Amino acid sequence: MKKRKLGTSITDLFGIDKSSYINSINTPASPLPEFEGLTIYGVIRSKGGSGEKHIVKKLSQELIASGKKVFICYKNTIESDDYLLKHFLPKEISVLINPQDISLEDNGGVINLNWWDNNCVIEVFKKIKKIKGATIILTCGTDTAGYMYERIRHLQKVCDKIFIPIDSHVHFSVEPAIDICEASDLNTEKLISCWWHKVRVNDDTQHLLGIIPASDVSKENERTIIEYVKNKTNEQNNDSLVPFLTNLDLC
């Protein structure tokens, strides 16, 4: 009997048709519709460990500094004693809010919201819309890798911009992110690639950040993009997300 070659994914290991497998375990609802009167961003990882939580933190900090009330909606449940709340996110929003308890007095916070469920999302958005200066960030939180395309497709209408964190040292982060940026059926004008590159500066590890529109990302210029991020030697996380917001009068 011919030996089956082992692959790197569960579909390879068990000989499952990849397309039917994806459809069977992750058939999404219809894409979220546009929602007027709210500024909404997405932060969708290219893979686990690609810097999603750092982009969420950075985006939150910049929005708060501009006077916005930031509500982060995690698809995967965050507990009240989670590290993100206790030690990582800006103190202004380090509070867990029950979707049923959203009020006009809220100044931002973290909400557990399964944003595959369109009805639940619309109800939460309606409440947040009443809060002056409110801005929403939709993201995953702790999760398995994959489904980046499905997630972006689901959110691309409702989000003003979608940030894609990429670890430039990891092939399985770079490859899917480039494929997304070249996808013909996605609105790439809304996609922003966030390229992280690890360097050593004065015996200290720093993660440098390059912010690049998806329209500038392709397999042909991958090396140029990585070199662009690699050559940054300024302070940690030196690129700002604000230019992409202020250009649209969103910040």
C-alpha cells in the first residue's frame, strides 16, 4: 500500500477535502451590512501570534488620544480577570461590559460579542451608536489560526478599515496575508497590512512596525516590504495608524 505523505494541516493528515472541511466547520452568516453613524474598525490576524493584540492596543491608544470612546468587541470570550484587561489594554477601556448593560454613561470598554451573529451585532451597534464619540474595534482574541478570508469578507462592508497584523519572520503569516491583499473579491481599499519585524537594538528586542496599504502588497514586492520594516531603527512600534484614519476624517 502506498504511504500517504504527511502534511502540515489537519486536512492533509486525515485526507479530508479541504474545501468541504472549511465549509462544514465554518459556514459564516451573510456579511454584516453597512451601519451608518458609527466608525468601525476590524483587526484580523493573519495567524496566531502575528501581533493582533498589539495592533488593537495601538489603535485603541491613538483613538483614545483623539477623544474617542473605544469599544473593543472580541469574538472569543474574554473573562473579567483576563490579562488583556488587567495589564495590557489602556486603562480607560479596561472594563468588561455586558452587552445588555451598555449605557450612555459608558466611556468605552471590552464587550464579548460573537460577530458571526448578525442580529446580536446590530443590537449592540444600535446601543453604542447612541454614545457620543463612540468607536468600535472588531477583533478575534485568543483563537486558532485560519479563516482570515472568511472573517474579512464578513466584516468588509461594516468596517471603515481592516488592519491585518503580519509577522514578517513567519511564512505562514506572510503568505495568507499576501493572498488576501491580492484577492479579487475583497475590497482591498479597506485593508491595511501591519508588518511586524523583530530586531535587536542595544541588547534589547524591539518589534518594529510598518503600515502598508493592501494595494501595495504582492508577492512581487514582499522582499521590499520586509526590508522596509527591517530597516526601521527608531523607537518601538514607530509607525502610526492615525494617517489612515485622519485621511478619511475618521479620527
